Amino acid sequence: MTDEEQGKAQDPFAEPSEELRKSDPADIAERSALPYENGVFRLSFMRWEIRISFPELEFQAPEFLATYVIKLLAVLYMANARATPLANQWVPYRELKDGMFYTKSFADTVEDRLCRRFGDDFEGMRAACEALGGREVDQGDLGMVIKTFPRLPLLFIIWRGDDEFPPNARILFDISATDYLNAFELRMLCGEIVNRLISIADGRLEVPHP
């Protein structure tokens, strides 16, 4: 392996960034549902706008979104997008392509954290989701949809516990989700959102107005 190849293998930005720079920006815009004008993509993420220059791929976003993971996911979303329309069919993580491989990790590190924090705090969950642009839907005892990237909505569901069963939480995806991010990347995305929901509910994060 050459030094250049080794560097690309170690840098998760390298391959998707190279793929984007070789692409027609109009094609990227169409596949990923992103407006493109004057050398800048405008990427809607929850209630905010992320700006990504082309071909430099420089990233401008509110400080609380300007993290390594969200920058990487934005580049991967743009590079991988297949222009697949939403199917309006919700599925659990395990039913996504390759989802079974990461199901236990997803449950342990994402869904269980959500349940531990919000299983008995529905109002906190509702308020935190609304702070990120979420809307309530008729699912479970509380269902909230948060639109992350333009074609990647997430459905957060909480069920109350009772004498027989403890509280439960699930995150569902449109069946088209892996046409934009793979299962591992979707786990990363959900982790980022859950981190912010918990920080908002705990009073450690006050999100800015868009």
C-alpha cells in the first residue's frame, strides 16, 4: 500500500471527498435534494442550515452542529445519495441493509440510552425533540419525527412501562434510509441526535434559533 493509499484508509473523509470532487455539483444536488448556488450547497439539517463549499468542501454550521461526526456524515450523505424518494414505510434498525450486524450495538448505545433518560419523562422528550424541529405523530405512547438530512427522517417512539413490562424506546427509519447512509453511519447519526436530546433535556445544551 502506498503512503497515499494508507492515508486514505486512515482518513474517513478522503474517499467520499474525492468522489464528490469528481462529480458534477448539479448531479450531487439532484441526488441529495440539496440546493446548490454560487459554489455552495445548502444542506437542511433539522431546523438549521449547513453550508458546504464546492469543491473545497469547507463546512459552515452553528457551533453545536459543527462536530467531526456531523461533518463526516454530511459528506457521506452527499457522496452516497441515490435520489431515492421516501417510501413512507417505517422499519426498525435490524431490517435495514446490514442492520442485523449492528443491532445489539445500536440497541445498547442508542435506544437504551434514549429509554433510560426518557422512559418516565415524556414531556422532556417532547420538548427536546421539538427544540430540534421534531413533530409529534401517533405512534406508541409518544412518537416524534425529526427530519435530519433532507431525505433521512427518524421516528423516535417511547412506550410507558407497567407492572409487567419496563419502558421501551425504538428508533425507526424510512426503508429507503440506506440509499443515503449505511447502517453503521445511521447508527452514528442516531447517536448524535440522542446525545443532543439528552443534553437539551438535562439543561446542558440550549440550541440557537435557526
